[in-house]
Amino acid sequence: MAAQASDRGAGTLRLHEAHRFPNRPVRTGDTLHWDILSLYGGVLDGLRAAGAHTSGPLASVGIDSWAVDYGLLDASGALLGNPVHYRDPRTEGEAAKLAAVLPPRDLYAATGLQHLPFNTLYQLTAARGSAALEAAHRLLLVPDLIAHWLTGVAGTELTNASTTQLLDPLTRYWSRQVADAAGIDLTLFAPLREPGDPAGELLPHVLAETGLAGPVPVTAVGSHDTASAVVAVPASGEDFAYIATGTWSLAGLELRAPVLTEESREANFTNELGVDGTVRYLRNIMGLWLLQECLRAWEAQGAPQRLDRLLREAADVPGLRTLVDAGDPAFLAPGDMPRRIADACRRAGAPVPVTPAETTRCVLDSLAHAHRRALDDAQRLAGRTVRTAHVVGGGAHNTLLCQLTADACGLPVVAGPAEAAALGNVLVQARTAGAVRGDLADLRALLRGTLELRRYEPSGDRAAWESAARRFLGAERHIPAT
Ligand code: LFR
């Protein structure tokens, strides 16, 4: 997305969506890829549209995307194949292999990262010996790759680097111990840069192609979309939790220092790095991916559903009839999600949802329950008390999910902004450009003064959530067997 911010002295901010483009993964052979050139083309179209919308020259450009995935470049700078999608199964079994040389507790102590089968670390051990990795001179995470094509400058932005499972959250630098154990050459990575750092200028051919007048600076932002989304959590004070909802739900706390205890590892909490020296202490939950994949399956089966109607019908389905574990890696890959949800219910001896509305209700109840589990665990493990849960990202529009989350968590939920990643991205750029000033609290105050937020009060019986979870999920395991 291309966006524009303006600080009008009185402290207002306007976000204008100049362009939006689809992101369609492509499978060739047995590998699932990102269509990176199509994404880059979408970025160029976005720049062109942003230029057409602005009277003067663009003050800055910033790039964020999902985490962990990367492109490899050869010595001439040519891209060595399309980046592989983190949902590709190539990393299966990699964690177990690495555990034989680097025990999981040492890996956690060194990186503070939750176990996710697709972390860059495992993608790189899976790729060992491949022609592309052998020929690689440079590894650039997806937003850094786009920024490199725009500017010619290669860098590794810190918040996204922290999702590789190769970075030490205490030193905020690479972990040689982990890289050596995994046989990964750290010189593949370009120099680290912090959100807010200058990251070059648009190249002349980019200016020509987009019709922009130069110079246009590029600014490093929280290039991990979740890092940018957390910047735009419109909280005041420190006693808040956030749930960044979209394809994933990322539920947790903003901390000043990582929690690297064994208990934290067993609860599979991650210490990703945030903007301004913060730590994003959170757990990954499958998120609205579960519903997106159901919609895709129903359409493929010739029974397309309209989301707004489906959500209205789901609100009328009796709640908590059945739950699935929204952290289960069995839901990671694409493909027939309604069947996989039904199978999970059957395995748990729970009533199997039949209609799309029942399946949708099962998904939303399960997400709300997983949000509650994550926020309860995060508070216990970090020794913090939360009084408000902020739901940001696309799920902020989902009134049923927001209400169920308030009910399950027993906390007021403040929903919005839905475009949190874009806003957090723009605010960090705006600060570097001198258009806004201050720390995260100031940026959030600016947001609160600008956004329309919706508040959901908890209702219902909190104990009912606990008893449904005991009935259907038993003891959830947060770290899958490696
Ligand atoms: C959300 C996100 C998550 C990350 C997942 C995979 O878009 O960036 O934070 O765990 O995608 O990269």
C-alpha cells in the first residue's frame, strides 16, 4: 500500500490508500513461491498512484511485509529463483535435525524466538546444498529485497531480522552460536539497520518509471508488518495487550526487555524486536487464515459465501459448541480447511460443524479462545497486568470476533485501526522526515486523536470458555513435537 501522512501542527494524520494489489502465491512443481516480480510491479504502481495524489515530491517511502521469507542474489545482484513461501513444507523435520546439535533450550536462550517450523533458520538449513544457496552472495528479506530494487542499497532491517531466529534479542545483533551450529554463513546478510534509518533514494530508472520527481528518500521502517502494526496500537499507558489480526493473530505485549525463561519457551512465546528498542512478546495464532481458506474451499466447491452474511449467520449459531486448537500447525498449509477443521473436531470428540455458518462460528470461537490463552500466558510469564486488549489489523472490522475476544479474555477490547501496519510504517517515516516528533507514546497519542475506535465490553460467562477449552482441547501443547 502507498500511503501519505500529514501532521498539521494540531496533530492530525490522514491516511489515503492510493493503491492496493493482490498477493497470489504460485506453485511450480512441488514448491510454493511468492510471485515477487508481481509484488514489485504492485509497489511501482503504488508509487505512481501516490505521486499522482501528491502535489509536491514524495517525502519518503517505506516498505513492510510479512516476516521470515527472503530472496537470494548472486554476485552480480541477480535474483536466484523466486522466494519460497513459508507455508511450503520444505522445512518439515529441520527443527528435529538442528535440535540434535543445538538443544532447543539453548536456541531459545540465544534468540528468544518461538518455534515456528518456517523460521528463516529452518528454511536455510532445508536449502543447504541447493544450487541457489551455493551460488548466493546476498540474502535479502522480502521488504529489504524490494527496497534494494528501488534504491540499489542493501540492508537488513532489524525488526524483520529478529524473525530469522538468528538474532540475539539482548545484543540486537546476530548470534554466531546459532549460525555456526546451523552451518549458516552470516556474511550473506547485508548490514543491519534500525527502523527510522535512511535506506537510500529511489533510483533514476524507478523515478522515470513511476513519473516521480526526485530525490525521493527511502526510510527503513518496522519492515516486519507486525512491528509496524504494533507502532499503531492506539494505547495510552503500558497496561495494554495487542492482538494484530489478519491472516495471523499475533497476540501479546510490548516489553522493554526479552523474557528468555524456560517457562516462556515451553509456552512458545516469541521475543521479536520492535520499533524504538521494544520487544514484541507474543504468540502466533493461525488467525483469519482459517476462515480465508474455508472461503476459498467453499468457492472451489461451487458454494461461494458472502463474508458479511456468513458472519451475521455465525453470530446466530450457539457459541462454544466446539473448539479447535488455533495454534495447531496442521492448519498451516493451504487446502480444504473445512474438512481439516471437521477432522480436528472429530479427533477431539467434539460436535462437528456442518454448515458454513457453524464452521465460521467454530473458527471465531477458537480464535477468541486462543487470544485469551495467549494474553493470560503473556501476563503470567512477563509479570504484567493488562487492562485493555487492542485489536488492530483486518480483524478489527470483524465485530463478532472482537466481541468474542472481549468475552473470552474478560477484558474490554478497543478495535482499530484496521490499517495498523500501514499507519505504523508511515508514522516512523514521518518522524524521520521531521513531520512528527516524539516517542511511541506521542505517535500513539496522535493516532488516538485521529482514529475512530470501537470499544467492546466483555459479556457472558468467562468460566464457560475455560470449561469448553477443557472439554475440547485438553492440555494444549504449544511446541509441536520436533
Ligand atoms: C503476519 C506475519 C507474522 C509472521 C508471519 C509469517 O503477517 O508477518 O508476524 O509470523 O506473517 O511471516
